[in-house]
Amino acid sequence: MAHDRAGQVALPEDLVDIAHLVTAYYSGVPDPENPVQQVLFGTSGHRGSSLDTAFNEAHILATTQAIVEYRASQGIDGPLFLGRDTHALSEPAWTSALEVLAANDVTVLIDSRDRYTPTPAVSHAILRYNRSGPESKADGIVVTPSHNPPRDGGFKYNPPHGGPAGSEATTIIADRANELLRRDLSGVRRIPAARAIARAERYDFLRFYIDDLPSVLDLDAIRSAGVRIGADPLGGASVDYWGAIADIHRLDLEVVNPLVDATWRFMTLDTDGKIRMDCSSPNAMASLIGARDRFDISTGNDADADRHGIVTPDAGLMNPNHYLAVAIDYLFSHRQGWSSGVKVGKTLVSSSMIDRVVGSLGRELLEVPVGFKWFVPGLLEGSLGFGGEESAGASFLRHDGGVWTTDKDGIILALLASEMTAVTGKTPSVRYRELTEQFGSPAYARIDAPATREQKAVLAKLSPEQVSATELAGEPITATLTSAPGNGAALGGLKVTTASAWFAARPSGTEDVYKIYAESFQGPDHLAQVQAAAKELVADVLK
């Protein structure tokens, strides 16, 4: 049930105390034997709050030292690109990381303007450096908890491939960081911040990224068509980028809200009543949705700009799955420089509308587990034209079929909506309605169901043979999956499909619940039946 003030502007009592938050970062001492206070890398790095002793100076010092040792063990001896977003804990953690990196004689490249750096700009920088051919390869760190609330901090590592680090790296890094915590940081090298900053080299993340945009987007078409764009950075790291994009590429683009405030007092509350910079949430995006008639296309990004939200005058905020389907339909019809063998990537919990669109295009679908890291190899080698997640994160290739970024890029996905409108004369939402006339209109939702820690462990390691059911919501089951069809990787859960519907169940990493993603092409009533049947099926398996 939605909070009674969801979609309304935050009140003073909703705001985090920044001084208290930052003080806790330096004063809090984590208990290395307490699981919730240990370093833990999820699909998007280590996240937590200093107020919970889950994101404190000790965590960052230990994690950075572990990254230094990991990159040395892998022969990574080039520069490290270091970026941060606008969360209150990001600059303190950025400084802590820089102190350790400099003490370990790592060449660190920081923003030449001493400003914020979106995740895609860091990925672009890593790839740009490594593409130039040096023997010493670069990697990067982005200090961001993405769209999480203002009280949180986050820390992500991107290896030389430019994308999110896989578990083969993050497990080693987290284990070593926790060992250092248990040793009271003995083994962590560090120098004072002033000396560390003086040693760092400057890199113009913004200009290199923005100057290169014509290689991945048709900005001339947007300019010529006079598409009126409203871009809302939601107080995040893309705040300087959107104004520069407008100026450098001469687009009719207004930065709707150029304000940066670590309390995010200007945000409307998310569905649960928290401040969260989720550009796929109608409640968090309520202000931009309310102004949708001022622009042909309105867009939002989360705090590190790796996610996108698309608002049109005719439909309001587009469902992320709907926009992914339209983006794929457009790109694979208009990118003449892409080879006929280039595939489409989607996560297993993304809409099956994508499957139908890809089939109509005569392309091959690569379905992978949740996590953008699974798209990295294909994007890097150019065999994957597009990789996208249901959570509004995606990237795609340059016009010539070369790699753009191997991490999610909310900026280019936002601009693509304007390119589509300019080239086709239709908003993405109008095109999606046309796709539903051709393929049907699916109903999609995610719900949670309670589960103990033991039950979650069972769910994460299921085999298809443990599922005895033969039908789901009145239809024969066509597939029971515990590994991804696209790459054979374990799902960490279960997916069950029928001719017109599917569900996927995955354990939560932070709560005593499991998540049920479900979709039906027979409408909302059948979707409810699928959800009920999914709960029953999973409960039977977990007995």
C-alpha cells in the first residue's frame, strides 16, 4: 500500500540530518563480526548508511586497499578513474578512497572541474583510455548508491572492461576488506587528503563524454526537428552534463531542476514515503510528470545517471519495460552500421514484449540473470547491440557498431527518446501503443512474499527437477528455468513460463522476502492468478 504522502514534496521531517550523517561516517566503528556491518558487494557495489554503521570510513579505507591489492594481482597498473555522485556520503568516501589510492602509488584521475561524475562517464573514460592501446590498463571506482535515499552511500568498482565488476572480483575484494576490518585496518596504507589530492591528475570527464555523443546518437535529427526537451537530473551527477549537452550540441533543452541539495528536499516522496531518486517511479517523478505538457520529451536520471525515466505528453511516465521494447524496436530498425548478427540482451525479469519485438526483427535474444555485468562481454566486443534491465538501466552500441559504455547509461537512453521522436514523428509511448496492437498488451508487476533466511537459501539454489507443477494459472508450463537461456548462468532463483505468461522468483538480499516478478498477455486478472499460483508453487517447493 502506498504511503499517504507518496508523490508529494518532502517535508522538513523527511530530511536527513547531513551533519549527523557525515559525523557518523567518521565516528562509527563497524563490528566485523556483524554481517550487516561487513563489506558486501551486491549487483551495484557495496551500499549502506553510516547511521547503521554499514557505510563508514573504515569500510571505504578497507575496500579501497582491497581494490588496490586486487588490481595488482590482476596486473592492472594503469590509472584509476575516480568519480562520485551528489549523495552526502559520496565526497567523504571519495576522499577516503583517494587517500588510500595515493598512498599505494596508484595514478588517480579525478574530475578537472572538481564536480560530480555520472557512472556512464566513468565507464566511457575507462574504455576511451584502454582503446588508445597502452599496455597498462585503466579501471575505475564510482562512489554512489545510485537511486538510494539520501542517508545511504555506495561504492562501485569497474575493472578495465569498464562495466560492473563480476563476482569473481567482488568476492575477493569483499573478503579482503572484511579481513582488514577484523585487523583494525592493519595493512591499509593512507596519506593525508591534501597530499592525495595534490598527487591526483585531472581528467575532463564531461567534455570527453559530451563531445563523443554524436557517435552514438543522431543529435542532428533532434536539433533539426526542434524537439523540446526537459531534463531533470533529480539533483544527481548529471546536473552539469545536461546544460553542457544543450550548449555544445545546440539542442532546445531546459534543465528543469539544476539544484543540488544533499537532503533532496525538492523531491516528491516515493511510494513507500521515502525520498528516493528513482526515475522509474511515478511518485518520485511526480513533479516532472506534472510539467509534461511543457516539453515534447521529458527525462529524468537517478543520482549517478545510470538509469533513465521517459515522460511524454500523451502518456506521462513510461513503464521501463515499455520503453526498452520501443528502444530495441527503433535501434535495430535505424542503426545501419550494426551487423545483422548483433544480438539483443535482456534480463530474465524483463517483459516478454521484448521477446516478441526481437522475434519480429529477426534478431537473436540473449536472456541473462539480473545484473548488468552479464551484458559487458557482448557490448565490449560489439556482438550485443543493446543490453537492458527492467529497472530502467541500459546501454547500446555506437553508430558504427563499436562499444560506447559497458555500464548503464541513463543519459543516452534519455536522449534516444528525443531522437525517436525527431526521426519517426511519434513519441515512444505512441510507438509502444502500436506495438501492443501488433503483439498484445501485457500486464506486469512485482510483489514480495515472506521467506526465512533458510527458505531464501533453498530458493537461490533450486534445480528444475524440484518443481513438480505442470500448469500455471490454467496454462501448461512450457519451461522451468533455474539457469539463464542466454549464457547458462545460475538465476539465483526460478522462472516458470507458459504460452502467455511467466513468473520469476528471486530471494531478496536485504529483507526476509522473495520477489515475484510476473507478466501476463491475458490482462490484469490473469496476472493476479499467475501471482497467486506462483506463491503456491514456490511455497510447495520450499516445504
